[in-house]
Amino acid sequence: MRRIFSGVQPTGNLHLGNYLGAIRNWVKLQGDYDCLYCIVDQHAITVRQDPKELRAQTREVAAAFLAAGIDAGRHIVFNQSQVPAHAQLAWVLNCVARLGWLNRMTQFKEKAGKDRENASIGLYAYPVLMAADILAYKATHVPVGEDQKQHLELARDIAQKFNNDYGVDFFPLPEPLIFGAATRVMSLRDGRKKMSKSDASDMSRINMTDDADAVALKIRKAKTDPLPLPGPEALRPDGTVDPADEERRPEAYNLIGIYAALADKTPAAVVAEFAGAEFSLFKKVLTDLAVATLGAMGAEMSRLMADPGYIDSVLRQGALRARAIAAPTMAEVEDIVGFLRP
Ligand code: TYM
């Protein structure tokens, strides 16, 4: 059986990176897999959250999933804290994962920054909870953006070590699914920095709830270089973009990648199409496309958010269905590790 698990943290604004790197791909995968799409509120509290805001943002992420086209009737949409198996399995996996493995996690280093001593234990153990999310459902595939790749490799290592330590063939090793033209959307202000919810400048990202004017302004102000768009000289004989050109022009290729993802094309096809055009023109076309996609979704999100009772009922149903899958896995884990279940 092929099963997908993936999640988004309900921390701040969902942005184009979350959409193009993850949620949009989730929508596409619904026909081929059984999917669980989760709002990971337990991950969110690894850094301080305002309780009222956390609740509101949990609903907002749920609304974004539905507005983007996730079918909560066929698949499972829920918030993590409502399924006890995540925290229960995370504890067992904390005892399987090694300190040395976690010490290598680049996201922890970035998020903890210089004040490492003052970071929460939760922030450090974050990737183990993520492994538990996936393994509680024995998910086989995990669609994410590029930045989660290291965490997924860790989840595979943890699954493998659990199987080895206990001499079982219990957890499948989950495969990352990282695809599309925008697996790593960069900041609109700095092509070498990831587009992120936590960036202080709202101009650095396009939020899923931005209106047409905001999207237009942000794209118009997006940093580029003085050259026009790359043309055929930037393509290699096999028709793909030359990585050296991409490296030289991060801002240009970020916008090209965003356009390509929205238009369902490859970056090379976009380079061929706009060869040598001025950025002012390209930015107008990009704005129209972004507004067309996000505008409809933003309107649907607002409509859904006006009815929190409905969103809560979707999450409640989702959690019931998720529990029914995770609880038996957790019971088996308890047997395997030797917890007495009298
Ligand atoms: P989070 O909430 O930071 O991001 C959610 C998803 O969006 C992707 N993403 C991006 N993709 C492209 N460009 C960007 N600039 C960009 N920024 C974010 C992320 O890769 C992710 O797929 N740890 C996860 C949540 C999580 C999870 C899981 C994911 C918890 N448990 C189990 C998969 C499986 C996170 O913080 O994502």
C-alpha cells in the first residue's frame, strides 16, 4: 500500500514556498495515494506561540489545505495534537535516535542560532517527532520542499535502527517526494535566502492570503539583476538550464522557477519562452499568473474561515480517522519494545 503523510506548521503566514514546494504537490498526489495531511501544532510549540494565535492559525492552515483542493472526504486532514500516537511514538523513537544524528541537523542550528543553550529540548528533538508523524501511519512517501530533505533522511535512519534494534521488519523506510520547478522558493528580497514565514520583511514573501495589489507590489519590487531574462545561451545541449548560470543569477532564476511552477512548465521552457525579455514585462505576466492562482484560493480561504465550526468538524473527523490507523501501530510498537499492556 502506498500512503502519504505530510505536514505544515501553523506558525505565521503560509506563503508561496509552502504552496509550490508542498501543498500544490499534495493536491496532485491525491489520485495515487492514501493521504494524511496534518497541521503540526506540536511542532509549532517548539518555539513560543500565543495560544489564541495558534488556534487561529491551525484553522487557517486547514482552510488553506481545503482551498488548495485537498479532498478531506477521501483523504485525512487533521491537527497533530488530536492524535496521541504522535507524542507516544516520538518518545520511543527518542530512545532510538542518537544525539550525534540530531547534532547534525542544520535546521536546528539555524533556528537555535547563537543562543543554543536557551533553545527548547522540543526544538532539538523536533525531527524525531517528525519521524513519529510519518511512522505512526507507516507512510511510504512524504512530499516536502527541499529544506525538509535532511529531516526525512533522519526519519529513514530512525526507522532502520528501530527495525535493526528489535530484529523486526516493522517500519517501512519513507521516501521523500521532492518535485516540481519550485522545491526551494527563495526570498523576493534576497535570492540566496529561503522564502520563510519567519522573515521579518513581509516583502520577502507572497502570502497565500495576499490580495492582488499586495502580490503585484511584491513582484514589482522583487530584487532582480540588471540583465534581461536569460536566453538560449543559458541552456545546455540537453535542453536544461546551466547550473552555473543559475548560481550567478539567483534572483532571476527564483522568479523563473516560481513562474514555471505556477504555469506547470520547466524552468528551461520558461527561459526559452521569455528569452532576453525585460524583467518589467516578465514581472507583469508573473503577477497575472500568481494573482489568478492565489486570488481564487485566498477568496475560498476567507469563505471557509468565516465558518470555523465547519473547519473544526473537518479536523475532528480527520483526527478520528487518523487515530484509527495510528493506534494499532502504536499498540504493536508497545509489544515490540516490551511495554506490558495488562
Ligand atoms: P514547514 O511548516 O516549515 O513547511 C511546510 C512545507 O513547505 C515547504 N517549504 C518550502 N518549499 C519550497 N520553498 C520554500 N521556501 C519553502 N518553505 C517551506 C516545506 O519543505 C514543507 O514541505 N517540519 C515540517 C513539518 C512537518 C512534516 C512532518 C513534514 C512536521 N512533520 C512530517 C513532512 C512529514 C515543517 O516545518 O514544514
